[in-house]
Amino acid sequence: MGLDTVELVMAIEEEFGIEIPNTDAMNLAVLGEMHDYIIQALRQRGDNPDEGSVWERLSVVVVKQLGVRPKDVTRTAHIVYDLRAD
């Protein structure tokens, strides 16, 4: 994982109050996978997350951290190849 990706994961952890182990983070290459992981992590700690709200919050973090346009943040966007994170 490059620096941009590490910083993105850290920002996501902070936003959602979860921990994403490096071994898991390395396998979360597409934003939809990251979203699903966050939902699962929140449910495991007993929360009942609204998936739309989680997506909106995730999108804001991605735009802020990577400097991409909001329209580029899609469930199928690859963090490295589509969003140019290193």
C-alpha cells in the first residue's frame, strides 16, 4: 500500500471509529468493498448503520483525502487505478 492509500484507510478508521487491519486493507481495492467492510465492522460492534449514510460519509472522506471529484467516487471505483491513490 502506498502512502495515499494508508492515509485514506486511517481517515476511514477515524471517521467510523473502526480498525482495519493491514491484511484486510490490502484486499479492499474497490470502494464498494470498502463500504461493505465498514458496514460489517459497524454491525459487529452492535451498530445498525444506514448504508446510504455510510456511503455518503465514505465518499466525503475519499474526496477529501484523495482530492478527487465527487462524481468519480463510485462503488466500482478502484482506489489505485481509478482514483490514482498510490
